[in-house]
Amino acid sequence: VGEGRTITITISEGVTPRSLGELLQSKGLIRDSKLFVLQYFCSEYRKDLKSGTYELSSTMTVEEMFAVMAGAYEEAEG
């Protein structure tokens, strides 16, 4: 389906899951911010998300985005 788009987002300190989901939806990274909130609360990374600026791809899964925002994601070389 192509390479997708790389989108830079900035997460401020203390952002709520709802506002983060709305931000990702507005940037075209996810389709449903309410579903994102549910995925957030089920994610192993929910307590590890850090404020900062991140480059996310429209080809990433939500779990991969969480890993990036938690500083745990390493993109495969290749």
C-alpha cells in the first residue's frame, strides 16, 4: 500500500489519552480516537508514554506508536 506518510507530533506533559487520540486522528494517523483510548488503557506502554516530539508513520500500528512514544520502539533496519 506504499510507504505511508511520516508525521511529526508533539506531546505535552500531562496529555490525556483522549486529547492524544484526537491529535493522532486529526493528523490522519488513526481513524477513531475513541478506539485509541481503549487501546491506550489495554497497552503495556500506557504508563511509559513520555512528552516530547515524535515522528510517527501512517503505516504504524497503534501499539507501534505507543512504543515510539514510550521510547521503546526500534525500527527494523532494511
